Amino acid sequence: MAPLNDFIESFANWDSLVQVHWLLLQGLRVTILLAAASLPLAMLLGLGAALGYFAAGRWVRWGLLGLIDVFRAFPVIVLLILIYYGLPFLGVRLSNFAAVVLALVLNNAAYFGEIFRAGLLAVPPTQTQAARALGLGPWQAMRLVVLPQAVRRVVAPLATNAMELIKETSIAAMVALPELLRSARVGQEQTYNPTPLIAAAAIYAVLLWPLARLTARLERRMLQGAAG
């Protein structure tokens, strides 16, 4: 029993958890706020980029694809460093919260944009032609006919990317924003015990497990629909 007791004392120490539980709750609150602020903005910006790709001319399309490639190529943590520490040299100062949100939005909007664009490309052109034949304008056809079909085709990738964005909120530790992971590290330093880190991992699992199961179900439905 000694090895088990040592393991519990090191990685499941109740006293350590009680001592720093307020830190974990604070970090959880910041993580949820970051995700709640970043996810809708990233999805809307990505959708706007995808729609702009189909509505604009060749040069604008190339410009949009170039921006998407740039923001996808930059690691989000590097993008955060450039925003938080680089923009002040240009006279632009953002709070650490705003800098993290901006980095997450720019990086993930590029991924969401490619996902939406793939969904729009997957809709047969005959759908647009049929909508136009019924008297709908270009944007009405896109909004009422093409876009709903495109979104249904890419729901699973959208959910997967949303889950990745939530995990990426941990980059906030780089600018001293007390999200869940940073708070757990502070708790570890205060208690000299890794239990707060284990608790943070468990919280992430509880938060993301429902989304992971939803994503798996959506992927199965997509495969079944493709097979059918």
C-alpha cells in the first residue's frame, strides 16, 4: 500500500486541492471568458473570409488566401507575442486579455475560413443555379440555399476546431493572464505538490469531453451519409 499512498499524496492530495481551489476556479472563469469571446468572433471572421472569397474578384481572392495562409502558418503563441509585445512599438497597446483574444481570433479564423470554404466548394453548383432559376438573388441563394448545406457538411470539422481553440486558451499564461493552466501552476508552487495540475487536467477533460463525443458522433454521421 505504500506506493499507492505515495501516489495519492503526490498526485491526488486533497489538502493541496482545498488550499488552492479558489485559484483553479479563478482560472476556469478566465478560460471560459477567453473561449466565449474568441470562438464566436473567429467563426464569424472565418465565415466572412469564406463568403468574401466567392463574392470578390481574383485579386481579392488571392489576398484572402494569402492572409489565411499567413495566419495559419504562424503558431498562435508566436502571434500572441507579436501582438502583445510588438504592437506597443507602433503605438497600439492592448490589455493582456484583448491580446490573447486577438491572437486566438486571427489564428482560428484562418482555420474556420478554410473549413467554411471547403464546405461551400462541396455544394454542387446546380444548387445555386436552381435557386437563381427560382428568382433568388446571388446573396439570397447563398444565404438560403448554399450556406445551410455547406455548414451541414462541415459541422464536425467546425466542432473539432472549436475544441482546439478552447485548449489554446492556455497561451494566456505567456502574458501573465491567470487562465486555468497558469493558475494550476501557481497552485503547484504554493503547495509544492502537482495535484493542482492534475485537477486542471481533469477540469479540461470535463469541459471538452462532451464536445469530443459530439464531434465523434457528427463524424460518424458524415461517414454514413457519404456511404449512403
